[in-house]
Amino acid sequence: MGYTCHQNSRQHKLLDSTAGCGKPHVRWCGRGNGRNPVASTRSKLSEGFEPGLIAGLSPEAYGLPSEAELQKLLSPAATIPASSGSGSSFYFIDELKSGGFNSPALSSAHPPFDVQAVRRDFPILKERVNGHPLVWFDNAATTQKPQVVIDRISSFYEHENSNIHRAAHELAARATDAYEKARDTVAHFMNASSSSEIVFVRGTTEAINLVAQSWGQQNIGAGDEIVITWLEHHANIVPWKQLCDLTGATLRVVPVDDDGQVLLGEYQKLLTTRTKLVSFTQVSNALGTVTPAKEMIAMAHRVGARVLLDGAQSVSHLRVDVQALDCDWFVFSGHKIFGPTGIGVLYGKAVSFSCSPSLKNFNQR
């Protein structure tokens, strides 16, 4: 007899896959007597139970349609009953009288999700793989590009291509204006206080390394500590390990629980006056864990540490507000948010740039 065990924190559910009838049967093995906990709970609830106690909980008692009425309304041949007076007792019936469940008014207010319309935005999804239309699930690695992005890149090379900030002719002016407009767009997208806080880099990895090799080398020394978590991408581990090897600082790692959640109690223990930098991901690339970023940033700031937040995975799923998060740096890659490859963003507070001459010079290029 074979069993498959599904465990949670309170009970096991065993599926007997070789029962006589050939269908899976459910058996329960609890933390003790092995009885079905649902049946046991139901039995306890029924002891001394008086049906009259919930007689007033019928839908009709609260002016709601009964089960029979709802079934009638949801049947394929359902018709909206006529009401006496100015309207029925149910507002949703009045709204449906004119057009039923396919009312244009309702359709326009809540249009159905059109997956084909979304697919048409991405030319690459017309590709066929092994005889089937391409289905792309690897967005954590990179995203495919919508037609509007492809068109804008083509337009640049067709109408604007030139060096930015390097010439006074027309094409240089167009290219520079487009570049700076993109910086403004990113600043608005992240709710940065100024576009001067936005540095374009090649991607998340370069952004992290830039902070490590500029601010880090100028402000981290022997005896200092850098804190990361077990959830980090190697791009948010290696630069800090190299910095510690170079400066004599110590790298501390915050553990996570069995569900991949950061253990805030352990994190708090690692934060001391020796902590100069905390660098962690907002969303794990491997587990999808969403870290309590705002809380962790505030905890680090209370001991005087600066914080770099890795937004490579979060930027396409969560609303980014760097002022609300209060992080010192925020990094992400364009190619993970439907943008082209080879472009990324390093956001930094103005004070974070001013305390690092080399980083400040990079921002002014």
C-alpha cells in the first residue's frame, strides 16, 4: 500500500493510492489519536446545539436573496424578474434588467482579461517552439520586449542617434534631450526627490559594484561590519565579500526560517554600532520572498548604517517609492521590466553621493 503524505503544522493527510475502489482515499493521522480532526471538531460543535439559535441567520432575514433565487438568476436561461414600484429590493437586479449578465455597461466597467491582446504586444510570442506557440515563464531572468519598446529603440537609431552631452548639433541635442527625459521618467517612477539622484548603469550588478568600489572603499574599514541575508543573489554577495577581504571588515548574514522569511529577531541581533552597511533584496529571485524592506531599513538606520536595496525582482511587481522606503540606494535592471538589455539604474540619496567623491563624479558625467 502506497501513501503520499501532505504535512502542515497540525496534521498529516495521507492519500491511499491503492485502495480497493481504485480512487484516492483520505486518511488522517493527527498528533495523537489518529481520528479525523474535521469530524471530531464537527462532533464537538454539535453537542448541545440548538438549531433555533441560528434561525435568524437565513439570507431572507437580512434582505438577501435565498439560495433558490441565486440559482435561478445564475441559470443559463435566467431572466430578470419584473419588480413592483420603482425598483426591486436588490440593487444588482435593477442594474441587470436592461441587459442581463452581458450588459454593455457592466462589460465596459469591468472588461474581461484579453490574453490575446497582451500577446499581440510582444512580437516574439508569435514564435513557435516545438510546434507550439511560445509561452514565456522566465521573467525572473529577463522579460520579453513589447512592440512599443522595440519601436522606440528603432526610432532613436533612425532619427536621433548621436553622443549625449558631447556636441551642439541637432542630433546631439535630440539624443541628450531623450536621455535626460528618460532620467526624469525613472525619477518619477521611483518617486525620487530629484532626477539628479538617478544614475544610469549597465544593470543591477554594476550598480551594486559601483557602490561597493566607491562609497564602500572610502567608508568601510577594519572592524566594520556589512550585513546581508541568506536570500541574496550572488551579485549582492560577491562585491561585499570582496570589499571585506580588501578592508578587513566582517560580512554578517541574516538567516531565514523554513518558509524563506527573514528572521527579524536574528537580524536585530546582528545590527550594532559596527554595522556600516546593510544590503538586501526586496524580493528574492529564487524563493519569491517579499522582505519587510521598510522595517528592515528603519532598523538599520537606528544603528547608523546605510542601506542598499536590491530591487531587481521587485521593481516589476511592487510599487517603488524610494522616499517612503527611505533606502540610501536602490538598484534595478531595465531588462527585467520590459526595457532593453544593457541599461540599469542606481538611485542614491543626494547625501549618499556627496559623501563619496568618486560616486558623485560618476553621477555628474
